[in-house]
Amino acid sequence: MAVASSSVTTAILPRGRTTHSKFNIPLDASTAKIYQISKQSSTAKLIVMATLILWDEALMAKRETIEAFDLLLKDIMD
């Protein structure tokens, strides 16, 4: 699964999307520590089935965004 922090990079990636649109990440991650994805949603099922999540430009993302995404993965993957 290919995602990127900016929409410019997603144009280069095959089937690429921004992390915000793919994982329903709020643009201001400091206000919400947990993203709104239920374990039964199609996005959660896609994350569970994924062998690899390639996040291009992850270093450009805010620390709060990466930490909240880590919590999301821990929640979905139990």
C-alpha cells in the first residue's frame, strides 16, 4: 500500500494516495490522538491484509501524526 504525506508525490506512486485521505487522518492531528476508523471498516481490513505500508515522505509528517498512526495500527492489529 503506497501513501505519501503530500499530494504531489502521490501522482508518482502507483495507486498512491495521501495518508490523510487513505487513513482518515485529520489535518490537525494534535486535536485528535485516535483516528476515526472502526475495526470492521474496509480501511481497517485493508490495513490488516497489507504486507507492506510504504509511507513516502514520512519524515515530513508531524510527530503527532506518526504517533497517532502507530496507535491506530496497534488498535486494529490487536
